[in-house]
Amino acid sequence: MSDLKLAQLPDRTPVKLGISVMPDLHQALVAYAALYAQAYGREEPVADLIPAMLAAFLESDRAFSKGRSK
């Protein structure tokens, strides 16, 4: 066992997912990306925003957090 203070890093290999969304959700995502660009002065593709949006959603879901910690 190592005496290093930093533990071994977890697997960080991205997993590619393909999804289909309804047209109204796609329009909402495009609108969100436009607001994001206005707020931060930087355009990001919807596909790049979705992982961050999902992570934020999961982090804010208390029932999910409780269920996951059991």
C-alpha cells in the first residue's frame, strides 16, 4: 500500500450515450443554451451542457442522495 496522501484516481473514461428527445425538449435545450451564452458570454453546444445539467439535477435530488447512501 502506498503512503501517498492522494488516493488513486477513479476511472475517468467518458461513457458515450445516445439519446432521442422530443422536439419540445430539444427546443427548450436550445433555448437554455442561448440563455447560457447570454449569461456567460460563451456559446456551448447543447450536447456539452447536458452532462452538467444531469449532474446538477442528480446532486439536487435529496431522495436520490438518500437512496444512494443506503
